[in-house]
Amino acid sequence: MSTLQLHSAQSTVLAANEASEHRPLIITLFAVFVVATLVITVWAGRQTKSAADFYAGGRQFTGFQNGLAVSGDYMSAASFLGIAGAIALFGYDGFLYSIGFLVAWLVALLLVAEPLRNSGRYTMGDVLAYRMRQRPVRTAAGTSTIVVSIFYLLAQMAGAGVLVSLLLGITSDGGKVAIVALVGVLMIVYVTIGGMKGTTWVQMVKAVLLIAGALLLTFLVLLKFDFNISDLLGSAAENSGKGAPFLEPGLKYGATATSKLDFISLGIALVLGTAGLPHILIRFYTVPTAKAARKSVNWAIGIIGAFYLMTIALGFGAAALISPKEITDSNPAGNTAAPLLALHLGGVDSNWGAILLATISAVAFATILAVVAGLTLASSSSFAHDIYANVIKKGKASEKQEVKAARWATVFIGLVSIGLGALARDLNVAGLVALAFAVAASANLPTILYSLFWKRFTTQGALWSIYGGLTTAVVLVLFSPVVSGNEKTSMFKGVDFHWFPLENPGLISIPVGFLLGWLGTVLSKEEPDKEKYAELEVRSLTGTGAH
């Protein structure tokens, strides 16, 4: 056994021993957070009286508050766990996730934030159905929202299972599934009781905790290297076992023509996906004015940008201080790199190490709970408002019935997420989120942009765009290496039915979504409602008549 392998094995054993010795502390910190957030949720739930309160928090949040909540909604397990792991294992190529997630906000700010807030009431379906035939378009919008949300939920559930398993020393598959189920139950409670108000406050608290935790780790990493970033990067390259290529493009995405195409596909999905994510889009409805919507996006860009800069220290710090084998032994996809970094910074065999590990893990758990609550709220709101109230009940459902339907939808979506999350527990959470971005950019973004900016766009174009982009993205994912064909990282091991070579379908499915929206409109025999489009244009640009 080499010196590096021996050190890795010793560190892993020490980490396990530390977690075991300080398990009461770890469980206490988790319990404190869960109880605190449940108190916030119950308090907010008592103030939720109407559908506007449940879906949009009564539109009472300021630009800063919503910007903080958007940050909390956006900085998911992929941001904290997945990106740190990707950088720790693949260096420069792992950092591409951070760049893509941040740049995506410019698309959201410039193209959809203000027009969407002005044009809709509670969901994306409100905007898409404004000048189209209500029932088919709302059905399509609701279906797309639920599918995208479930893809995103997979990543959060996988992150929760990995994180809590590490802390509690759970190694059995049954134990990991039980953890995923616990997270699912908590998210169901948050949404059914607190609605948007409760979810927003939990997301604000979580954003503050996450930024504080990332700042602390960043400071400790830089302190370890005397604030010399060059030394940090050099140590990371040396400890990774890959040398200079660790700091250069191509370690993960440059070896073959397929991996280069995968990189392009990933980049397109990340940059375009944010503007189509349902749980982000509905946040724009929680502010009273379009100006507040713009301000909230500006705040979000600043907060999120600062966080993604810190992922450099988190990822490369983990690469410099922890052996690759220790990271992959803990989790093959690298999702535990950030908690392990906290343990090593505090001291593997010290009380401080255990305290820092427990604290950072509690912050990561907070991150997961806040994001799953936002995702579940987006999908249950879309089902209740778009499908139940406007399709099944044909617009005749009372507010009380609508909110009740949303709560039942929350339970169903939660159960589905628990089942799928248990299967996805060994996949890198950043990669899983990138899949959700690809599906959102394929199905939602083309339809939103065509609806807001193309006068000729018709119902047939909207349906072709949503269902075509959605189906293409989901089918390509199902037959990709993400699901089968890779013994280490695929969802189903021991089988191989993949024929699509790329891990992310965005390169194919996003152009298909835009193309089908155009083709469906051109081939449609219906005449677009020009008066309705004129109304939508005025409303989206000025906010006149909104809400």
C-alpha cells in the first residue's frame, strides 16, 4: 500500500471515529435546525389565509428579501456539495458548473424576470395560457413544471442521503433510503403547512447560513495557505495525483470528441436553464412591483456570485487537503468533499473538527430542505392552479379547494421524489441538477420566450414546444450513461441499455424545443389573437393590469 493510500485509509477511519464519538452533537445540531425551521413554518402557516398567500406569500416581500430567498432557492445541494466534489475530483472542469450557474442569471434578468412577473399571477401557466387556449396549454405547462421539479428534487434527495449517511455512519442501502424518506416527509410538512410564506422565510434563513458557512470554510482554507491562492492551486494539483492537467481544461470534458460535445451540451443547459426553472420563476410573483422583481434579481446575482467565487476555495481546498481516494471512498461522485474539508480544517482527530463537520453538514442539510420545499411548492402550485382549477374544474374551483388540491399534490410529489431519490443516491448532485436545467431549457424556455415576444405564436406551437422539448430531453436522459452503462456512476448498475452517448441532452433537446415551437406555429391553421398579444405586450412591459 502506498503512503497516499495509507494516509487515505487512516483519514477515513479517523473521520468515521470522530463522527461516531460526536454523534450526539451532530444529531443535536440537525435537530435544532429542523425544529427552528418547523417553528418558522407553523408561524407562517397561521398567516396563510388565501390562495395568494399560499402561492405568492401575499406579494409582501421586498426586493432584498426576495433576492435572499431566490439565492436560498438557487444555491442547492448541487452548489454546495456537487460543485465542491466536482472541482475536488476534476479541477478546472468541475469549476465550469460554477461559471454556468452564475452566467445563467444574466439570461433570467434580461429576458424573463420582469415580463414574467408582470404577466402572470401564480405560475408559468398563467403567462403561457394568456393568449392561447387555456386547457391544453395549462395542462402542458403543469406537466412540464412537475417533471422539471422532480428532476431537480432527485439531486436534493441524493445529496441528503449522502450527507446524513456520512454523519450518522449509515452504510446500508436501507438506512440511506430511510434518510431520503425523512427529507421527503419534512418537505411535505413545510409546504402543506407554510405555503410560500413559510418556504420563503426558510429559504432566507438558509441563504444566510450557507453564505456564513462558505465564508468560514473559505477563510480557513486561505489561512491554511497563508492567503496565497497560487500555493492552494499548486497543492491541489499535486495532491490530486494529476499534476498540471488538474488546473487546465479537458480533464473531464476534453479526452474524447464525445466528452467535448458533452461539455458544450452542459454549458448550453446551464446558461439557458435558469430562465425556465419553475421554482425560480414563481419567486418573481412574491414581490409587489416589477421594480422589486428587478431588484431581487440584482441582489440574487450579487449573493450567488459571491458564493460561486468561494466554491474555488471549497473545491480546490478539498483537492489540496484530502486524497482523491478518501473522497471517492466516502461517495463515488464526490458529494461529501465539502463536509470532509470541514473535518480536515478543524482537525480529523480533534473536537473542533467534529464541531466544524457537524456545523457545515447542518448548513448543507438546511440547504437541501429549503430547496426541496421550493421545488415541491412550484410543482404542487402548478398542479392545483393550472391543472385542477383551470382544466379539471374549468375555472370554477374556490380558493379553498385550490389550496387543498395543492396540499394533496405536495404529498404525491413528495412520495414520488422519495422513490426516485433513493435510486439516485450515488450520482453527482451537480450533474443531476444540470439534467433538470436541460429539461427546463428544452420545454419551458422556448415557450416562454415565444409567448412574450412572438406575435404569431399559437397554441399548437406552444404544445409542440413543451411536449416536444420535454419528451426529447427525458428520452435522451433515460437512454444516456446517467441511467445505465456505467458501473460506477449510473443510476442502474449491472445493466446497459444506453444508446445516447452524452450525459446531458441539452445540445439536442434545447434546439428541438425551439424548432418545434416555430414549426408548430408555422403549420398551425389557427389565427393568433393579436388583441390578446397587444394586451400581454403592454402588461409585460409596464405592469398595467397585473394582479
